[in-house]
Amino acid sequence: MIRAVSRLPLVAAISISAVWTSAPTFSQDTAPAFTVRAAAQPVDFFQFPLPSWAPHCLGFGSEWRYCDGTVLRRCSATGAIWLHTGADITTGIQPVMAAANGVIIGYIVDPTFRGGILIRHETPNGIVITQYWHVWPRAGYTVGTVVARGEVFADIADMGSRTHFHFAVFIGDYEADAWRGALPPTRCDGFPAFPYRFVNPTDFVMSHWQPIPLPFRSHRQPMPFPFQRPVTTRTKP
């Protein structure tokens, strides 16, 4: 199948490979810097990238640790633990869908955290970027590829016992910090304070979910719940 690719001007829209430590950072001179003016359809609605949405050990605003409690990053001067910018979701290896119509604007490969992908969306309220970590893109999906809401473009990466999915929502156009999986609680080491432009991704998607049109019913028939919701489960703390 031939994939649509945005033909509008790209300013250094690139795929890169980056080697991280367990506390990854991006500096302004090594981070991908690009702007995409996409040919994707404008976005009105979003959906979850997976068919089920079961929380893993880290949520939006959680201290950035492995599930065993190991801290991933602290501020050098204060020792403050960085905070998680997205939601980690429990999953096996399965397909990953685009949360909305958009254009793939970035791809990073890391030996520890596997692949990271950014998709840029044009909405009535401005640009939104969705962030997907611990995934591998499918063949034919590269920087500049146009995707539609619900389109499978990647698969969950095998991370052994740490296999999971990270999803984040960044409000605004591309900048280096759109890649961050975590940010400090207060500005430190040259990084902005959490949440910066990140928002709770679960709340964001739920507030931008597409209503299902209701069939005509007589006034005596009970009305169904008017929104399609994802299958969600909750784990005990």
C-alpha cells in the first residue's frame, strides 16, 4: 500500500537515532528541530491509541521511576525527582493507532526505551502534538507520512518485563521539549518546569472523544449512553 506523504515545505524534518542513558536528555543542538505544515485533514476528535487503557505504574505527574522504585532522573542541585509527562499503559505487543489525523514529524531510536514517534495535529484551537514511546513504526511510516485517526502506524516494542506504552499530549507546535518523557517539578538544569505544555493525555482524549449519533427512539425507550468509551481497567495501588 502506498502511503500519503506531506509534500508541503519541511524544515529539517528528519528521523534521528539517539543513544540515551537511563536518564535521557536532549540539548538544543542535538534535538530534532523542524516545522511541518501538514496536508492532513484538520482534527476535531481524538481517540486512544490502544483498544484498552489499563494504567501501568506511572501516570501523568507521577515521579519518574521504574516500577521497582528506581529513580530515573533528579535535578542536579536540589535532588528533586522529575515528573512524568504522559500516561504509561499496560500492554503486550500489539498495534498502535494514531490518536487523530496528522503527520508524523519525528522518530527517535533508543537502545533502552526503543522507538519514539511524534505526530502533529491541526485542531480548531491550534496545534497539538501526540507523543508515542516504546514503539516501532511499521514499514512505510516515516517522517512526513500523513496518518488518519485510528490508523495503525506502529507496534508496541518488546521490552521484556518492562513492556508498556507511553502516550503524551503536548499543546503547541514542535520544539525540543515535545520529546520529554518527564520534566522537573521546578525549573532546573535548563529544563522547564512540569507540566510546561503537557496535559493529562487521558483527560484530553476523553474530552475530545467523538459522540456516536443516536438512532431515533420513541419517548418510551431508554436512551443509551451517548458516547463511545474505550475499555478501561484499573489496577490496585
